[in-house]
Amino acid sequence: MPQIAPLIDARDWDARVIFQDEALCVFNKPGWLVCHPSKCGPWSSLAGAARICLGKEAVHLISRLDRETSGVVVLARNPQAAARLQKAQMQRRVHKAYIAILTGELAKPVDVDAALGPDPESPVSVIQKVGQGAGFQECRTRFEPLCRGGGFTLCRVIPETGRKHQIRAHALHIGHPLAGDKLYGPDPMLYLEFIEHGWTPRHEALLHGLHRQALHARSIYFDIPFAPVGPFMAPLAEDLRVFALEKMGAGALEALKKLC
């Protein structure tokens, strides 16, 4: 049977709020939650739950994450705040950092400058690939290893652009796809199989027992002149912390201490 994501528990909302004032709500999103409204009711999405918990008819998602990516998401509570932060995004005054667990051991920092666009040959329509030509957009990502061992790398990732699936596609491009990635990992059919049947022994074997891609939005900062916003930070999600410790041991423990 397909896996059904849980609903947000209203009692847990406050514990996941990183920052809140009259203009903003910054939320630490779990790795199973979609950002946009879904057909399963308001408690099945961040936007839906936010409207109820913040008492607003509408909230504005300023930053967005894929369903399986955990970490910092910024919501504006009024149109004025939304316009201000969206302008900063258009001016590329937003600085983000992620923590990822890559398969394979990355020995040194890598800067990737490779355009991304749709892959018409992929069995999954949303997959992006490195290439050139119509439909491809410039894309730059920096990967900075924090520790490595046991066949994995705990890595800080700095996206300089904001393209769809940028980090995941670039990680695959350098030969170090994210642990647990059903789309950009060992076989994109794992994604379709998961939608149809849920988690299976094949997923367990090929994805190292990790039920989602190992990607966490660590921090975000809006470099607005005279009135900066942030930085806001979210501690590494517990499932990724445990995975890193199990796979990389003492090296990961020291690296994770430095993240605190």
C-alpha cells in the first residue's frame, strides 16, 4: 500500500516555530510535510496548518522546500512583508545554507557551475538534468565536506542560484547523490514505486534504510539594506543526525557538535 504522510499535530506547532512576529513566521519543517495546500485538508500541509495556527485567511510562502527536505521555511503574515522579502529574492539578496549527507566520500570542496533543465528521457517528468540549450537555466552550487567516512559525507551546501531540485541534481552530477534520494539516487523508478506501493525491501536495500533524501535547510538570511532579516537557523533533523552518527561515527559527532 502507498505510504500516507501524517498530519501536523496542532500541539506540536509551537515547538517547531523558530521565530515569529507580526510580519513573519519561521518554521522548522519536518521531512514528510508538503509546503503547499493539499487535497487532504489543512493539517496535511504547512500552508494549511499555518492559516489555522496563525489565524490568517492567507499566508505567503517565501521559501519552499520539497516534501522530503526538512528545515527552515519562511512565511510572511501579510502582503507587505511578502513583497519585501520577494523583492530581496529577485535581487538575489537571500543567502541559504543546507546540510546534506552524500553517498561516497567527498575529499574537498567542489564548486558546480552547470545549467539545469528538464530531462525528456526520464521516466519521471519532474527530474532535472545538467545540459545546455532551450529550457536550461544557469545553476551554481558549492559543496563543502564537513566530515566523511563509512562511504558517506556530511556536507554543507551553498546554493548560489535557486533552481528546481538544484542541490540534488548537482550532487548526482558530481557523482555523490544524496543518501535516500528516490529521484536522483540509484534508480528513479524507486520514486514511482514508492508512490504506488510505499516503502519496500528494494527501497530499504538501495537507499541505505533512509526513508527520505538526506537534505536539510540549515539557515536563511535576507540581506536587505538597512533592515536585514535573519539569519534563521534550524538544528539538523533527528533522523539525519542519527543516520550520520550510525554511518560515520566519531567524525560525524564532532562535526555535528560544531553545527550546534
